[in-house]
Amino acid sequence: MDKGHNHNGEGGEEQVSEEQRQNRRVCKRCKHLYATSSNTSTSCRFHPSFFVCRRHDDQKRYYELGQDDPPYAAKFYDCCGAEDAEAPGCTTNFHISYDDE
């Protein structure tokens, strides 16, 4: 997509206004581009904790360990227990911009 243009889905292009461009931010949590005017309490889906490698509470393993992983290791998000590093976030909230600090 060309900077400053928005495809309208019908093969044509419409000019994106300067106001719309200035209204877009990158979220610190989910890294998605969002419009500040449409930011709601459910816009951002993220994990509030880290993806860790350590002993899991239930002692079960649902995946193959890497060659360098200790035999007791488990890899999961500490917040929800999801064992896939690409798992969708377990929490929703407003997007937070890098400009919000």
C-alpha cells in the first residue's frame, strides 16, 4: 500500500487525509497499527506476561523440547499457560502508543 493512500476494496484509491495519518499509532503491546479515534477497551489483544522456559506447574509437556533445553523445561506464557509462542493474547485492553509516555 502506498503511503498516504488507502485502497477502498473496489480497485480504486482514495486519498487518506493528513488528519487520518496523524491519527494512526503503533501499539506498544501488540505492535499493530491503530487509529486513535477507534481505540476501545477491547481493541488490543496481548499477553501481559512473558513467554518463559521453566518447570510448568502441571509437570506435563505438550511439545518437543529443543536440543539445548533442560529436560524439566516447559515453554509457556506465564500469564495464561499457552504453550505456543504465537498464541493470541489472553488479555484485551486499550492500545497504548509509544507516544503515550
